[in-house]
Amino acid sequence: MISKEIRKQFPILDQEVNGKPLVYLDSAATSQKPISVIETLDHYYKNDNSNVHRGVHTLGTRATDSYEGAREKVRHFINASSMEEVIFLRGTTTAINTIASSYGRANVGEDDEIVITPMEHHSNIIPWQQLAKQTGAKLKYIPLQEDGTIDLSDVENTITEHTKIVSIMHVSNVLGTINPIKEIAKIAHKNGAVMVVDGAQAAPHMHVDVRDLDCDFYAFSAHKMCGPTGIGVMYGKKKLLENMEPAEFGGEMIDFVGLYESTWKDLPWKFEGGTPIIAGAIGLGAAIDFLEQIGRDEIEKIEHELVEYAMERMSAVEGLKIFGPEKRAGLVTFNIDDVHPHDVATVLDAEGIAVRAGHHCAQPLMKWLDVTATARASFYIYNTKEDVDALIDGLKTTKEYFGHVF
């Protein structure tokens, strides 16, 4: 299935914005949804809407089967060892906060170390800042190379026998850097630390095999991979999850409740308190079906060709600076000399082109780059080279509007 055929599966793209055909280049923020996912959600609410794991009636059984069926699809998608290792939560942010509050508080103490990088999304910085404040642990940063990559010798020098947690994004949402998670995990484990991975920008775009990576936790969100908002996944190794306390308490996650003591359900349900995100999980399952139909090799091929083409064309634009390494995932973050990124995004929007502008929830990285903000064009399976051409034309219009000369 080629990009133009894939594009037809996304009804939102068949529209005009400000009188121009929509060119959506903000998939790193959230992806668009194929008709199969939309119809799956519609079918659930029209035909199967019920709570799960409770009633023995037909609707409850159908809803439970679909919900747990989605868990098995996720298990296969990331190659987890069992469904017990797949926890449905609200998203990547909730997953990382759960790891920090549940595993972190029980296993990190004063004078211990938590290691991250300056390129992290705020959701993979703030939970560790808070854990360090609560426990007296030290928060350490692996330095970045000039192009925004990580050198493994710096990893070796930063992680020590006092390190308890290493938490790093698989792919940078700003630089497009693809981090060597498997190698970092080996170094972490050699020093007795656990490896946490923010996979929000990786799971939608590449093969993710948690067993091959040998990470201890992996978090990602459905809405960045053609699924609905409000649902995500926390993968954890079973032996770790079994020894962790739930982060939320209430219905659904309990086994027995007495007046003064309670016990919890087995994995994975002890982490899914309250009515779970039923429709979201079912929608995520449909999104995985859609992505598997295209094939992850094909997804990587489409994005690689797009970002190569974009880098080539954007590099030829005078006064445009691209941030990040040459080898990257499917996004390009950039600035135009003397034009604020918000102004760039505003002019592009007038041309029907949607890009992101701002600090991208990565203020420490902006400081490292010595900028206040950047613009970002991010690609996905429904984008084409014609979209890149439209972006280049839009950038020319932007420069002309602000008085630049090619």
C-alpha cells in the first residue's frame, strides 16, 4: 500500500484549510485516524457498549472479549512475553508517572541516582525531578553530542553502581534522534539499574521488540499511532510489576476488600483501577490491525524516504537551520533566520499547512540548542512528497512575507 492509497483511509485529510488543501505535518503531536478505527469505535458504542470483567450478560462478554483482545494485539505488537505485562493507562505521561510513583518510591532512596538526558520530553523529566525531591536521590543527565545524539562512552561515564533508574526516550520528538536503547539497557543492567523507555515517538513508526531491547519498562500512546486519544500502554517485566504497588485504588483492581485491609487482583488488572478505558483500548487494537496491514517495514520505508526528501529540499532553503542528526526519524525541526517559529507556523497555516511551533514540551533541550522555540514538520504514513513540496512553497511564502530574498 503506497502513501497515496493509505491517505484515502483518512477522511480528515480530504478537506481544505483556509481555502487550500490540507497538508498535515504535525503527526508527532498526534496522528490522524483511519476510517477503520473510527468505524470500530462507532460499532462499539452502537452495539457492544458495556462495562468489562463484571457482568455475565452478552454485551459485557462482547466488550470484555474486545478489550482483552486488544491487550493481546498490543502484546504481539511489542513482543511482550505475556498479556500480564501489558497495562492500559491514559497514555505515556501516566505510564511514566506510574513507574516513578510505584516502582520509584519503593526502590529509590537517598544518595541513589536517576539518569536521563537533556533531550527528554517534560513527561520524562518532571516525574523524575519529583521522585528525586521526595527521596533525596540525585538526578543526572547524560550529555549530548553536538548533533543531538548520545555517545555510549558518556552513558558509561554517567551511569554508576548508585544508579537505580535510567529513563530515556527511544526517539526524540524534537531532534528525531533514534537512541541506542538496547546498548544503554545493557549498561544500565550491568550497574544494577532498571531501564525505562519513553516510546511515544517510536512505537508508531518502527519495530519495537521489548524483549530484544531488554528494557524493563516501555511506555507509548495510542493517539500517535492512528488510535484514539486517552489510551496508552505501560509495558513492564512481569517480575517487576508483581512487586509493585498499584498507583490508583478503587473498583476493578481489587480482589478482596475488608473494613481495614484489601488485596489486589493479579496482573495486569491491579494497575487498571476504576472502569478501564474500554473504547480506547478497542480503538488501539483497531489501529494496530491497520498498521500491521501496511507492515512496519513499509512504514519505516515510507517515512525514511519522506524525511530524506524533506532534508534535501529544506537544506537548500537559504537562512533555514535544521536541528538534529543526519540519520533521524520522520521529523524535521527547524528555524528561519529572523522569523519567530510561531510566525512561520501562522503563515504556513494560511497556506493550509499544519506544523508545530514552540518548545515542544522540551524546554531543557531548547536551552541546550540556545533557542526559545522551533518549528517542526513531522511525517507519517499518509504524507507524500507532494506534501513536502507544499511545505517548501510555504516556506518560500513565509520568507517573502517577512522580506527575505531567495
